[in-house]
Amino acid sequence: MNFLKRYFFIIFLSVSFQGLVAQVNDTDSAKSKELLKKAGKSFLDLECQKSLNFAKASLEISLKNEDYLQSAKAYNLIGLNFEEFSDYKKAIEFYHKGLEFANKTTNDTVKGWLYNNLGNVYCYRKINFKKGIENYKKGIYFSEKLNDQYEITFSKLNIGSAYFAIEDFNTGIRYFNEIKNYVDKEGELEAKISLNSNFGLYYNHLNNFKKAEEYYIKAVEFCEQNDIELIKSNAVVVYKDISNLYFKMKNFEKAHHYLLKHEELKDKIYNEDRINEVKVAGLAIQQDEINRKISQIEAQKKIQDEKLKNNRQFIIFSSIIVFILILLLLSFVRNNRLKAKINKKLQKANLELLEAKEKAEEASQLKTQFISTISHELRTPLYGVVGITDIILDEHKELANSPHLKSLKFSAKYLLSLVNDILKVYKIEEKQVVLDEMVFNIYDELAIIKDSLYFLAIKNSNQIHIDVDSNIPEVVIGDKIRLSQIFINLISNSLKFTTNGYVTVRASLVEKIGSKTQIKFQVIDNGIGIAKKDQEKVFEKFVQVVRKEDDYQGTGLGLTIVKKMVELFKGTITLESEENKGTAVIFVLPFESDVEKAGTIINNLKVDLSSKRDYKILVVEDNKINQVVTRKLLENNNFKCEIVDDGYAAIEILEKTNFDAILMDINMPLINGFETSKIIRQKGNTIPIIAVTAFDKQDIEEKIKEAKIDEVIVKPFDSKKLFEVIKRFVEE
């Protein structure tokens, strides 16, 4: 077997020293590299004593400068000298030292050299083939990691030779076949010698003497071309192997010829003088290693002595500290007893605070439940009242001007407004209100509000004036519904406390930067005004600072809602008032005035409410009045409907009849709307389910998702909104 015992260092010589001066700035480092270059050249010329002396000098410099990479290379070269001519065990020791330093660097090339050289020692010297192959595989790992075909080739030459050495020819030949083309075309002389001699060995094993002779002759020809002393050691192996072939072929003349060449070259390379030179130079290196260890031990001893001296001082100092600590401990015990008493008081206070916190949380939860329940219980009958009023007006046009019917509708809406006011304050406080983006004209919105408050204005013989700055953009983007709520509350308040007077609503541009617009609004009246002492309280909940007559009625929430709505807009609000002269509420709100964005919003709002076909709707509702109202609303708009009283009836009828959509009440006996919807979905029915409920949408949002309900409409609702939602789902 022809192992390449030192090819890593040959690569090192051919690559690492090109442009050395350009790469080196530090004088010591440059000197160390130059010495190692000379050591490598001497090793190639088999001047081993000179090689070891140069490597030793390079190692001393690199160790002094903590140059781990250069130290690893020096140990690698020392190991090569020992392996070739002296002590295999020492070679292994130096290779491992080289690895110890190489692993402190990121240089994978040197790690690959060292693992392959370790493999050479174990395999070529027949110490432990298993260990040798393990090290070769590590070398191949680093070669492939670098994607260096040159090094991969030499690694596979060696591991293939190792498998041949243990007569595993099938495994070994695979490695040689993988690199044959590369070696034949681009391989170094040494690689060609190794590859051809190993192919000769392979065919010799197969008793194909003709092929074996052909490859051995090629290997001999490459040996004759070589003039590097170190590579001649490969020729020693080749001559021996070809001699064995001819002996096997019974060509004793040629066998004898190559055996003589083998012995002559072997004696020339591995002579006694050269071996002794390596031993002498090696002893010096080993002595240096021993001296380094002694120096390390002495340095450690010196450190230990210094630590011992410091420990004595530390003991004295510690004794003083301990005495002081004892005094402090006594003081601490005394203070601790005092703290224990204080802690007991604190614990008692903490328990009281915890109880108060739990009560506050319980009260907050009760408040949430109460508001949710009261809003549901009030909205449900209001749905019936408002709905039936609309049905009467729709069916009996002659009653359109009936004062009784108008009073009924006004009272129902007033009661609904009262419920919404309570719920609105709660939602804003809980940060559950999100502003919508709508496109509108400031003047148009104020005109609509003015018309809606006409009857309230004439009740106290008041006039409403609107004054809008012409510099305000034609259209703005913002939540016009909540802006209307602000104005309705403020203007209603002014009309209520003003008689035979006026209420002026003024809008003026503060500034416009790009698409951002700031608008100042004023609601001014010449009513009874508010006393100074009461002005700070007007925005508080449930506060009515003036109540001279029964006419001044309300929840005391109007101005509270206004303030919270303004804050929701991220605006500011102030109040100016003087008794018997009037009141002015001033607030500034930000809006957008981006024309392109406004166009996009308007286009997205266009909904075709025209009916494309007859729709059949299943109504699940237990309240009889609400059943009547919902049926009338649907049938008056050309919808067909079927009504059932509970969820079980709905599940049963869906088994027999097809519907376009379901209007599902939530709060029902036997089984509620959530559970009914879950069962419908479990049966694989994908029919659109629209929850129609008096609960606030945000309070039931999670349950809606869980039940896979498609949409929610809160009672009382705008009938157009209901039809829009139905058509959106059934016409998808």
C-alpha cells in the first residue's frame, strides 16, 4: 500500500508561503513563518536535523507570541520528522499537540493535515487500522468542508490505501475510482505514483497480472520522473510491490531487479546517520517540551505561593470582618425584631388592600354584568315598540301626522337613547370604542342635525344658526356618527337651557398640513349659563348642575359622553360660561382630507340592495312581538320567512327545508343561539347565520367566533342595514 505520509506539509509549502512578506506585518511572526518554511524545505530534502532545528526555533517564537496557528503547523512538521525516521509514539503525541492548538483557530486546512497525518501513523505503521480510518474520515470532513478538490483527492488516496491494507478491497477501490479522473488529468506526481501503485495492488489481488503490471509500470515511470528526496520514499514501496508481482508471475529476473532497487533506495533514505540525527534533534525538542512543563509548574507554584501569602492576609482581614459582622449581627437581630412588628402591621394592611381589591374587581364585574343585562332587557321590548310603530306607519299612511303615534315613537327613541348613553359611557371607559372612517361634508352633517332638532328648538322658541368656514375642505374623513353624537348632545343641552334665544354652531379651520386638518367647533348659546363653581363638574357622570324645573330632565351623561368622545378623537374641549349670559363649548378635532382615500372609501360603501331573487329566511325567535315585527319587516321587502320558537325546532326544520339565511336570536329558553349555531355547524351546514340580539356586539364577540356565526345585528336596528347584511351573505 502506498500511503502519502507527508502530503499535507507539501501543500502547506506550496500555498502558505506565497506572498509571505505582503501578509506579515509583525517581525516575530514573519521570522517564525520564514523558519517554518526552511524547516519544510529541509524535510523535503530529507535533511531532518536541519528541519527539526528550524521547526523548533519557529515553535519557540509562535508559543511566545501565542500564535496558535503557527504553533499547530510547527508541531505538525515535528511529528512528520519523528514519524518518518524515529519514534511513532512521539509523532502521535506531537500531532495531538498540533490539534490542541489548531482547535483554538478557525483554520480547517491545518486540522485536516493533522487528522490525515494521524491516520498515516496508525495505518502505515500498522498500529491500529480502525483508529487510522477514523482519523482519515475526519480529514476528509475538513477537506470537503473547504470544498478543496486537491486535498479531498489526497485524503481519499490515503483512506483507500488503509482499506487495502486490511484487505477490504471493495471499499478501498470506491475511493480510488472517485478520484481517478482528477489524478490522471490534474494530479501531482506523488498522487499519480500512489494511485497507480494501488490499482496495481488491486489487480494483483484479483490475479489480473497483466493489468497489475500495467499500473505498476506507470507508477515506476512516475517515480523515475521525481527529484524530491522525500517522495522517493514512495518509490521504495512501489519497487517492493512490483517485485512481489513479478515473483508471483514467476518472472524472477525482474523480481530480483526491482528488489535490489528497493533495498538500495531504502538504505539510502532510512540510513543510520539520518535516524540518529532525528533522534538527537528530537531529544532537544523533547527537552524543550519538558522545560516548558517545568516552567509552567514553577509558574503555578509561584501563583500558589502568592495565593498562600494573600490567604494569610485574608485570614487576618477576615477575622476583623467577622468581629465587625458579629456586632452588626447583634444590631441586625435587634432591628429585625423591630421590623417583624412593622411587617405584621404591613401584612395586615396588605390583607385589607387585597380584600378591597377583590371587592373592587367583584364590583366591576357586577357593573359589567348589570350594564350588559339592563341594556339587553331594555333593547328587546324597544325593538318591538319601534318596529311596530314603523309597521303601523307603513301600513296606515293616513296616521303619518298622528301626534299620538309621533309621541309613541319619540318616547321609544328617547328611552333607547337613555340606554345607549349609559352603555356608551361604559364602553368608552373600557376602551372598547373604535372610531370608523367615513367620508362626509361638515356643513351637510350640521344641517341634518339642525333639522333633527327642529321640534326641540321650537319648544323653547329658539333658533339654530350654522356658520362653516369656507376654507374647510369639501370632504373630510372621520367618524361622522360619533361627531353627530357630540353635536346632538351639545345643541340639545343648549336648546334645553335657552328660551327665546339662539344657538350658534360654528366650524373654522385651525390648520391644514398635507392631508391632516384641524377644525375648531363652537356651540354657543345665550341661555341661563353655568355658575363658576359648577363649571368643573359639568363633564362628570350623572351630574346636573341646573335643575330648577321638571323640564330639565336627563341622565346627566350628555356632557360626559361629549368629553369622552372628543378624547376618543384625540381632540381637546373647553367650556366658557357666565350666568344669565350664556355658554360656549369649544372643541378642536383632527380629520383627514385625502381626496384619493375618500374616493376609495366611497367606492367600498356602494351596495346594491336590489333583490336578484326571492330569499327564504329562517327566523329563530322566542319573543312573540319580535316575531311579528321581524316577519312584517321581511315580508314588506319581498322576503319569505319561516319562524320557529327555539333552537331545537330550528335544527329539526333545517333537516327538511332549505333556507338562504338564518336570523338567530341569542337569548332563548331551552337552548341559546350560540349552542344552536354550533350544532348546525357540526352537522356540516354552511348556511349564513346572522345573530339578531339585544346584547352589545363587543360583549359577545368571542362567543360569536366560537359558534361560527357570520354576522351580528344589534336590536333595534335600521331595516336597511338588515337587508344589506342578508344580501351580502346570500349573494356571495
